[in-house]
Amino acid sequence: MSRPLLAIIGAGPAGLIAAEHLAAVADVHIFDRMAAPARKFMLAGRGGLNLTHSEPLDRLLLRYRNAAPSLREAIRAFPPEALRAWADGLGAETFVGTSGRVFPKVMKASPLLRAWLTRLGGLGVTLHTRHDWAGWAEDGALRFNTADGEKRVTARATLLALGGASWPRLGADGSWMRFFDADEVAPFQPSNMGFHVAWSDHLRNRFAGQPLKRIAATFGGQTVRGEATIADWGIEGGVIYTLSAPIRDAITATGPVEITLDLRPDLPESALPLGGGGKSLSNLLRNAGLTPPAAALVQEARHAGVTLPLPKLIKALPIRLERPAGLERAISSAGGVRWGAVGRNFMLHRHPGVFAAGEMLDWEAPTGGYLLQGCLSSGVAAAEAMRNWLEQ
């Protein structure tokens, strides 16, 4: 008796791990529009592949904001411990960094992906590249645009793992939305992105690309320590990404907002070594231990008319954020298939036998391993639901 054919559209982390879990019960075929799989996964891993986070599970789930109730069961079924065991099984032994983030010891994505694809090949999974999904035919078959013309595939069940809309040059551009009814999807928004700031020409020309190290950013009562980077168009980096969702939502609701930066979070205001009077502002800032980019921000605020005493300015420097950077610069995206359009088993209500997983679902999380955890957990959960579907 021949095994059922299952189609997975999208060769990112959610699609690949679903294929791994389904290969024992079906003939699994993965289709991807790009020439090589997991392009975004590879780029994200160039600076160190952050697989997940080691914090307690209940706290980790809070990182998924409004989508936490929808993702809770999937993440509890495939939690960080399971993800680490899976990576270890691929030879990518993991460790916990000082921040609690989890990385493979080799740090890069490419060795893990090579081992992963080798495992999938050994399981009999077939990967079809340069297959651009073009929706459904009248009889329910999957349509793909290929170099050889349109190809149609009839599958017993299908997993859509087409990604969100950030970094569109890597393949996931959200164009799949046109195959859904308007009430099934939420518009894409940038997530984990920087924000535009109206810098002076002096600051933009001299300090664009410069890092702000060991700072803290505060917005809406939440303070995050880490680093940021001055861009010629604004500000980006870890502390900004972590706060980006509430900042974006506030800008959408009321317009530009103000955050504050603590340029010396390791010292209380009273302990700042500013030195005696009579010194130039540049010397005072140097005495306070500020790096040139941080000092430039203080100078920028003074020239803009901010009259706070210098110690308060160093500890709570106001930055006006005008608007978010676009999807082309965002690390991830919010929006996609609404949770009301899928059941608890990740199957689309209007397309029986069609499931969805990964970033194409409407959820977001900060950087720190939460994004990959959500993609992999939802991929595993959708695969288990597809196995149950096959048994009906």
C-alpha cells in the first residue's frame, strides 16, 4: 500500500521540522520558491545562531504577547529543552550564554542546516526548489510556477509554512496573502525593527553606524539593557528591538513617541564622575565615561534645546522616534493568518486538510531565541495534527 503524499510549502525552520516529524508516516515533499532552503535561517545565523532561551517556560510564554494563549500548547509540547535535545542530536551541541540565550557551540547556522538536510534526505523527504506556490486549482490541487511552466500537485494534506514579510529578498514576502479571504489575514507590520529619528546632519554624517554599548532604554515603564546602533536614518539594535512592539503600537495610535536612554546604567546619577566646573561639555562627558557616539547624543540633545541638568540627561536622554523602519529592514513581522482562521490543531477552517505554521501565523516575539522557538514549536504541533488527520 502506497503512503499518502504530504506537501509542505516553505523550506524554513517550521516546514523542515514538520517534514522531519511526518517522514515516518507519509511521502513528504517540500516546495520552496527560492533556489536554496532556509535562506532567512542562514542569514540570521551568521552572527551567532540564537536557537532559544533558557528562562522559565511561563516567563518565556509571556514574550509572545497576545498570541501566547494560541502558542502555549505547541511550545509546552516542544519546549526549549526539546529544541536543545533536537539540535544536540544533529551534532550542534548547545550552550547557554550569559544572557540566558541558547546557541550551538559552533555558533553558525550552516553546519546545523547541512546536518538537518542530510537527515531529511535519509528519511526520504524530497525537496523541490524554485517552486513558487500559485494557490489552489479548481479541483483543490496545489499550483506551482516553475521554470518548466505550471506544475500541479495533489496532496492528502498540506502544510503552509511560507513565512512572514520581513527580509523579503530572502523569499518570504507575504505575497501568499492574496490566496486568502480578507478576514482570514491581518496586515503585516514590521517587528524587531529600528525607528526613524530626525538626527542633525552633523550626528548623521559623523556617527552613523556607531554602536551604543552598555546602555539601557526605557519606554512605557519597561527598561531593557543592552546595545543599540545609530543609523543614518534613526536608531536600531537589541534594546530597541525588544521594545519595538509597544513602541510601534503607540506610534500607530498617537504618533511619534519618546523613549529615554540611560547612557551609564551601571552608575547612579549621584556617582557620575563628571569632574569640577569650568570644563567643556566634551571633557565632562569624557570624564563621565561616555563613548564618542553616546557623548554625541548628549550634545545633540543640548543643541536641540533639552535643558535637563547634565547628570539627568546622561541617565535619561530623550529620543523622539518618528516612525518604524519598514519590513525590508525588520528582523521579523507581525500579522499574517489570524488565529481565528485556524483551529487549535493549526488547520485552516476554510481549507480542510490545510495547516499553517511558523511566521505566516499572526504572532510576534522579541529577538533572543523566541522567534525560532515559536517557528519550530508550531511546526512540530502542525505536523502532529497532520498525522492525526491522516488517521481519520
